Amino acid sequence: MSDISVPEFLEPAYVIEDRFDENDVEARQAAYEENGAPADGAFVADIFHGALSGAPRIDMYRSWVWPDLYPDERQPVLKNWSDDDLVFFCGIYNREGIK
């Protein structure tokens, strides 16, 4: 049982769809762990994973997901992003209202 009680911070269980697909992140993670590597830190898919806690400027990236937890961090300047990136990463299809 995990000592983390907030569901958003729990690591999701991963499913390996194709063990030989080099683009399947879960398969790459499993292969890495099977070869004697530690379970943490190989391919981290969660910005709040403990393996990233010592990374430089990690609070900046975490604040983009949960700005209330990091009130002193600046938010990304979306007006500098391309239209494709806004749609893909943020789901913003209309630039109106972006400052």
C-alpha cells in the first residue's frame, strides 16, 4: 500500500502493449528494469515522480501542472508557442485570450 493518499500523485500501472516495439515506453521501462536496473529513474512519465526531485528547475515544470503548489514560479508564456504546440500540449485551438 502506498503512503500517498492523493490519487493524482500515485504512479499509474503501466501496460505493455508490444514488448518489441521500440516506441512503447512501457516496454522500454520493463526491459530496463529486467536487466538489473533500479525500478525508479529509467523512463519517468510523471512530473511528480520522486526520481525527478533533484532535477534542476523541476519546480518550474511542476508549477505548470499545479500552479497553486508553486505560487512563486512563473507560468509558461503561451503567446510564444506555435499553433501546433498549443493544440497538442494544451488543447488550445483559439489564440484569442492568450496574453
